[in-house]
Amino acid sequence: MAAPRRAAVLGSPIAHSLSPVLHRAAYEELGLTGWTYDRFEVDEAALPGFFETLGAEWAGLSLTMPLKRAVIPLLDGISETAASVDAVNTVVLTQDGRRTGDNTDVPGMVAALREHGIDKVEAAAILGAGATASSALAALSRVCPGEIAVYVRSEARAAEMRQWAERLEVSVRIADWADAEQALHAPLVISTTPAGATDALARSVPERPTALFDVLYDPWPTALAARWSAYGGAVVSGLDLLVHQAVLQVEQMTGRAPAPLDAMRKAGERALAAR
């Protein structure tokens, strides 16, 4: 019988996380009866101490805010994708003690788009410039060779996005949030804003919208996503992103591929419906 293995999601706040539901569903489908996946409330100050407690039974960690950057100095190495956005959301722990970081948000976004038939767009728009926006920009660098308009509320955020664009070698045009209605006419719109931030834009959705990727999943649908869908536009949800990035995490942590995408999605949908 294989030795028990552990994994968990860390962050603060963490009680809302769907990661345990998704990973446990994968373990059940894969027959990994000795595997457990938990959640721990851990902030930046507590992270080094938590790492000191990790034994050989640990296979991996999922990281959410505010730990994605804070974890990097604690690792033996990080992937090229993680380095490109200075953010790690996945740590793979080997039994010889090595700790390697990766970012599955970026390829997860690309996979979610492709699942909805979006392989390439000539231009795109990003709503917001927070932590998720850099991952969105990195994902767009793989599917959008043209200009990416980023709608921001402050010059500080604008400066950050210009830096990310230069680093990722993508063409970005910074625009003021007051003009965010214009974003809705782009071939692909990625909303990276907190709940409620785009509600006022719903009334400005064009009659024939193209594609919207809204990274929120609770509450769902957002007002923007609901109007977009009602008008016949393609909508990619935050749950799509969450499931696809978790699929990649499961595969890295367990060494088993492919991870059961459908079972994980259904488990996530049931959990959200029960909230």
C-alpha cells in the first residue's frame, strides 16, 4: 500500500476556497485513496514557519493571495511561466525535500479559452490592473498577437501594466476606466475586477458581443456576464479558470495525467450551488 500523501491550499482569507473540493474530486476519480487535501489560513508572516513543518508526506501546495509572490524566496526554483509574472500558485514538493514553484493560472486561462473555441484573437481588452491582470496579460501573449487595451483607475496601476507589457513583450494601450464601455467591443474582453466593479457596464454590452472571460465565480453570473450571455456572446467563467488551473496542479502534484476535468468541474458546480 502506498504511503499517504498530503496537499493543501494556503492563503488569507481561505475559507471560501473551492480548491479542496476540486482536488478531492480528482483524487477520488483517480483512485488515490491515500491522498488528502486541506486548507490552511496562512498569511505572509506565517508562511516561512508553515514551510518548516512540511514533512516527506507532502506532495504539493496551492497558493492564493497574498502568498503568490511571498513564497518565491522559500523555493529551490520556479518555472519560466511563474518567473514571467513573479507569481507562484503551485508548489511541488518531492520526497528528497526539493520545492519547485509554478504558475498554472496562465496556462489555465489559455486552456479555458481554448475549451470555448478561442484559440487566437487579433485584439483584446483587460478590465482592471490588479494581481490577476498580469496573468491575463501573460495568457494573452499566447493567443493575441495584436494590441491589448487595459482599462485602469490610476496612474500607478497604469505604470505597473506598462512594466508587465514590456516584460512579456506584448503591445499594450493603457486607457482610463471612465472609458471602459469601449472595451466591450473588443474581440475578447477579460474582466479581472472584484465583484460588483463591472455591474454598471452591463447596460453597455453591444447587441452582438464577441467573447467575455470574467474571472469571478462567486457570485455567478456577474451582471456583465449575464447580459453578455443573454445577447448571445461567448462567456468563459472564473470556474472554468479555477478548474483548468487545478487540473494542471493535480497532474504536477500526483504525477497522474490527464486529471479528471469533468469530475472536478461537476464537484465545483455542486459546491457553488450549495452556497
